[in-house]
Amino acid sequence: MQYDTQAQRQAWVDGLTQLREQGAISADDETVLIRHMDERLDAVQQELKALVPEYERRVESDGREAADAWLGAQAREMGEREGADARRMVDSLASVKDAAA
């Protein structure tokens, strides 16, 4: 699992490097995007780990179907939060601001 995460991160970084080399983003934007991704991956991993005990409790008390529904709702909320956060971050990039001007 750790290898997959590292490989995915490296693919992300390589993609950003290509965008920078093509002039689509600046070096500063590349740095911001890498930092944002690293911070968000860590935060999401921690949040997911924190869900495990509650999920297991819900499986015991309410059954797997109800626990799965709860987990699905939590995942949707996380995805919406992460998506909104990513949108704000991308909108703040110099490359995006320059393109809109």
C-alpha cells in the first residue's frame, strides 16, 4: 500500500513537472500544488483512520448495511470538502489568475 501511494505521488509530481516544462504552470504553482497534495493526502489518511473505530462500532450495533451507508455518507462529505478546498487552491494559482485576466 505504501509503495502504491509513493508511486502515485511520483506520477503526480512527474505530471506537474511536465506542465511546468510546457509553460502551463509556473515553478511556484508547481511547488504549491505538490505541497497541497502532500498535506491533503496526509490529512485524508488520518481522517480515514479515525473513521475505522466508529465504523466497526456501527457494524456491531446497527449491522453492516447501515454502517456501510454511514461510511458512504462520510466519504461523500470528505470528497465534497476536499473538492471545494482543491478548487479554492487551484483558483489561487498565479497561472490560473493570469489565464482568467
